[in-house]
Amino acid sequence: MKPAPFAYLRPRTLEEALEALAANEGAKVLAGGQSLVPLLSMRLAAPGMLVDINALPDLGAITVADDGVRVGALARHAAVLADEGARRVQPLLGKALRHVAHPTIRNRGTTVGSIVHADGAAELPAVLRLLDGWVEVASVAGRRTIPAAELFVGPLESSLRHDEIAVSATFPGLRAAEGVAFDEVARRHGDYAMCGVAALVRTEGKQVVAARAAYLSVEDVPTVVDLTAALADGVDTASLAAAGELALAHLEPVADLHASAAYRAQLVRVLTRRVVEAAHADALTRQGVAA
């Protein structure tokens, strides 16, 4: 199929782009296009105008500070993955980005675009949600910050207004005594996961004082579950199994063509055990504590 007809604008300034969005309620923003273009081709989206922001200056920067990583709207997945500072300050970024599709798609797709596309099967929305990150958005009325907890409101639906452009996403850095891990199961490498888990564990010595996990491809939106209670008495086979059951008590796995709800529930159990154990080991290693 071919896309439905649409107007095309390639603005040279952010102000021009924002004015076009404000004047055209049906307009869509085009950055990497790895999510939007297939929807256009299948006529699952039919915007009246595409506002191509690729010519806008200063939106491709990756800014690294000790407290976090700020990713500009035009920064490609591959650039974020290759950024040594970003991987050092928040290792979960690199761990998750290695699972995003294929190198060709990572070379073009944008991290911020993936986030605001709000696909519950995508890696970056789950990472931002787990880390309590945020996006900065702009419109003709000014700028505002949207916490990740308020960003994902439904299947492929974010809380951005039609006249707003997400100009950056910020991922808080890894703090002392924290460890992270990520894993997912897909039918083929590069496919969307049937289930994926990102975990963040904080320890004092060997004791877990906080443990959270974010789940992708389980519900329609990325979902975070607090698993601390299951691990309060230590990390062993029994407590890791309990963490998986605790996660399922807060999740409602969906069924689709790729996996039944029961199979996804089993993947939640298996991946929770695997990823939480790895995040705990990561936290101990960073403290120099023997497992």
C-alpha cells in the first residue's frame, strides 16, 4: 500500500515547526520515521501534514552529566548506544539499546521518537519509566516537562498535545550502590519482544533496600512493579521466584498473535528471576562486595 496524500513541510527553525503544528491539528512530526513511516504505508495513520524536523539545529545533542543523560530529539539510537559517557552514567541505556531492532534501524531511528511513539512493546519507554526520567516538550505556548509516569496513557498514546514537539528525554544516572540489568525474549533477533524486563536494584552491602522492574510487551503500556518486599530477606532461588509472582500480581499479560497471555505470564516469571538476579549482582560488583 501507499500512504494517503499529505502535505510536507521541512522547517528550518523550531519556531516554524511549532507554528505549523499549531495551525494543523492533524499534522504529525517526522524524525527518524522508523515507526511512523510503516504506519503511513499501511494507512494506519493518515495525517494531513508531515512536519519533518530533521533540519532543525541543536536537537541531535547527547549531553552527559554525573546526574543523568539528556538525549536530543534527533539523536539516533546508534549514537546514544555508541556514547561512552552515556553508557557510563546510565548503563541501562546501552543494555536496552542493544535489543532495539537491527543496526540499520538504530542508525536512523531516534530515541526520543521511540519514547513518544509510546509503544508498550518498545525498550526505551520502559527504561525511561523505570528510571523516573522525563521528556521536555515545546509548543508555541512555551515549554513543559512531562514525567515518564505521566507520559504513557494508552496503546500508542502519550500525553503530548498535538501541537507539541518532544525536544529531549532525560535519563537519570545510576546512583551509588545501584545495579541494572535488561533482557527480553523475541521470536527472532530484532523482532519486538514477546516479553522484556528492565530491573534496578539498590543495596546496602548484600541487602536489597529497593528493587523495581519495568515490563514491556506485557501490557499496553510500560509498567513498573516494586519488587522490594519479595527480596527483603535476601536474594536466592525462592525470593527470586517470589519476585516473579509478585510482578504477576500487578500485571495483566495480554494475548496477541505472537504469544498467549499464559505464555507471557511464564516469561514474566522467568525474566524477572533472571534480570533481578543480574541487577543485584551488578549492584554488588559496583560496590566491590562479593556475591
